[in-house]
Amino acid sequence: MSEHQRADARRNYARVLAVAEEQVAAHGAGASLEQIARVAGVGSATVRRHFPTRQALLEAVSRKQIEALCVRARDLTGTGDSRSALLEWLTDVVADCVRARGLAVTLAHDAATSDPVHDNACSASLEEAGKPLLCSAIQDGAVAKDVTVADLIALIVGIALATEHHPDPAAQAERLFRLAVAGLNPQS
């Protein structure tokens, strides 16, 4: 492949990704790949060459949010009360899943449609970033020992998807997350 062809492929990738970001923001995780190709001015084969699966496309679109959440987890690790730090990070994850259309679907694990060659890199990155926060909270006795970051991400994905069409999805998602954290017991 010549340098010109590689440069052209990089430009196509950047253009497809930019259009995909716009389309996912407007239409969610089900954004049409054909529409993305049309708006980007490329063929659908070009989109599929760069993003062989919808999951790969969604992960590329979500990469910046995931990186920011990972940095946030690292910043909160070792600061103050371990439970508060974990909950602060999880609240940020909830907010981003509600705000960034397609992010919750990106983080969802669906074994039936997963690409066996391409694991869910976004979810794995978040799990790795959140692990020190959770471990500290468990070590301090603030969280049950059998809780995993994957459990918490699954809970957040469920809440984000359940509130997607609510009139105020951010407020409802935060309320449901707080309910999940507090449990059903009334405050004494």
C-alpha cells in the first residue's frame, strides 16, 4: 500500500468516525451504518473495513468517554472515604451513560452477538480502572466482598437503558442508581 493510499485510508477512517459520532449522538446505538457511509461520502464496504462490527464502531465512538472515565477513576483512587470515591465515580459513569447515546449499549455484554475475536474493550477498560476503587471499598468493609466492577457496570447499563426514553433520563437514572445503592430499607 502506498503512502498516498495509507493517508487516504486514515482520512476515510477519521471522516467515518466523525460522522459515526454525530449519527450515534442523534440516533443512538442503532444508527444506520448505511447512513454513516452516505454522510461520510464513502461506501458501506469502507465503513465495514474500518469497523467490522457494530460493537467495534460503538467502541470507537465511545473511546473518549471511556478514557475520561478511566482517568477519573485513577484520580479518585486513594482519595478520602473509599465508598464515597467509588460512588462518585459510579455516578459519573451513570451520567455519561445517560448523556452519551450509545455508551450504555457499548458497555453491555451480549454473548449472543459478541464478536469472539473482539472482546468488549471499553467494558474491560472501565473494569480495570474501577477495580482499585472497588477493592479499597471492599477492604474498608464499605462494600460486600462478592461485588465486582462488572456487576456495577451491568447495573448502570440496565439503569441507563431503562431510563433512555424517560422525560428526564438523567434525573431518573440518578434516582434509580441511588435506590440501588441504598437498597429498599427505609432510612432510620
